[in-house]
Amino acid sequence: MGIIMNEKQKPKIIKLQIIAGNATPASSIGPMLGQHGINIMKFCKDFNQKTKDQLNMPLPTSITIYPNKTYSFSFKNPPASILIKQKLGLSLTKKPGSGSKTPGKEIIQAITYSQLKDIATIKKPDLNSYSIKSAIKIIAGTAKSMGINIKK
């Protein structure tokens, strides 16, 4: 027989995109965690400590809040669009995913297959793919939608 939990006993999962090393209570973190009774300053310090090696990269973060007001969190790699911009030396200050205003018509830059492979290798654990080849296709699709041409 399994243990039956009521709604108050189940852990809650909150998903946010937080800038690595720059978590502050003033951002969306404060209101989201505060309503669950979490010590926001402690969370921000923990998060900033764990992500200090990836400064200023937006990280998709999953926060699990347990009934006893404790928490755990995990994060994925930065979005593919950010990794592409970083690899090509494009400005990271624009909103994530921004590229050409008219992809397909306006090409803003070109990316090589080996650069796509490097990014796919980093993102593979977060992607829904079984091989590096399919992961490269996913990253190539993101690049094309940003107005970036793929060099053969």
C-alpha cells in the first residue's frame, strides 16, 4: 500500500528563470517564495553561491518547497539562444532569444557546424534527444529562428 498525501503534504515545485549569481529578493523570487514561507535571503545566498561560476547567465531553475518550509533547487543549462549568442560574441543584454527581426530574410551572422556541436553538447542533458546529431538539429533550428545562417 502506498502513502496517501493530502495537498498540504505534497511538495510544491516552482519554476523560474534566474540570473546566475544575481538572485535578489526584489526580483520575482521574493513574491514567489515568500508566499510559501521560504527565507528569501537564505535562498538568494544559496543560489548565488552555487551559480557564481556562471555569472549573468539566465538559468531555468526548479525550486521544490517541502511542507516543513525547507527547499531544494536545481537548474538547467542556459537557454540555447543565450549559448548561441555567447558563442558568436553577440550582445547578451538584449532579451533572451532576440536575433533578427525578420528571420529567413535578414541574416545577422553565421554559425559553423562545429560551434553548433559545442552548444548541443552543453545542452544535450536538457534536450529531448537521444543522439548528438538530433541535438544539433534542435540547436540549428533555434539559430535559424534567430536569423543566424548555418555554414556547412
